[in-house]
Amino acid sequence: SMASLLRASSFAPSISVPTRRDRRRPRARAHAPPSRASFSDDPKMFVPAGAFGGETPEKKASRLLTALFTYVATWIVIDQTETAAPKISTSNGADGVDDADSNEGTREAARVTNVHAFLLDFLEANPVKDGDAFLEKLTAADPSIARRVMDVRTAYAGGDFEWDICRGLVMQNMEKSNAEIQRGFLDGMMTATATAAEGEPEAS
């Protein structure tokens, strides 16, 4: 039955029968605060220092986010250079007249196009695993492009990334996954129980 399945599961709550004295004198239930992880002396979850080689979970997360922001910033610059070259070419010499402005616009468009191709090739050859290490390599290859990616990275993280939405999505996805995992566990137990019952011989 479902009751037996719940009793068999490791996450089912234990149920105790109150004594006569407990029934006469009910006590209010204390609500525990939400669980939080920290290294402080507050009554919160303790995260062993060795879990991340001595780093806090927050510092580990900051490294991962730094890599993410570096990757995003690189693609933003790639997109900017992809759309900038046609605009430069059109605004300077769209009529095909061979004048100084047209030549300057053509050269600038070629430069931007080269930046676009360079970043695509560089990103393919150097996947962003560590954001700072990636930018060190990019700086050695082209300081001006690296500086642009740095500026975009800082601006994106400081003004465009939706931190509150990210936190909400993380909590929502974890709660959904927890429920699906537990439901899958119970479904598996019910299926196994039903299969075992079908295989048992009927009593004569």
C-alpha cells in the first residue's frame, strides 16, 4: 500500500504517538528558520573547509560566474563587431565614390571584421574555463581587444545580469528537481512492489 511505501522511503517523516500527558497539554510547534550555509558562528549549516580546497562556496561560485561573464562578454564583442562593419561600410562610401572618407570607412570596416574573425578563432582555440586566465591569454595576443572584453564583462555583471532572476531560477529548479526525484523514487517502489505481487503464487 501507499502507507507502507512511505514508511519504507528514507525521506518519509517519522510519526510518534503522543502520550496521555501530551494530549492533555499540547505544546506549540517551533518553526525552524530556513537552512543557510556559512562558516560563521551563527546556527546555520556548516560547510567543511575541505569541500572546495579551503574556499567558501560563495568564492567558488564567484569563480564560476566570472568565467560565465567572461564568455558572455566575449560573445557580446563578437556580435558588436559583426554588426558594426556593415554599418561603417555603408555610412562611409556607400555610393562607391573613391574618396578619403570612403577609403577610411573601408579600412575601419576591415579592421572591425578582422577583430570579429580573430575573436571567433581565439574563443574556439581557448575555451573559457577560467575567466581571468582566458583574459591573460587574450591580453598577450591583443591588448586592445582584451581591454574591450574586460570593460564589457564588468558592465554586464554590474548592470545587465539579472541577479534576482538567477537566484529565483536556481531555487525554483532545485525544488522542482527534488520533487521529481522523490516522485520517481516512489513510482519505482510502487512498480517493483506490484511486479513482485504479480509473481507470487496464489494461495490454494
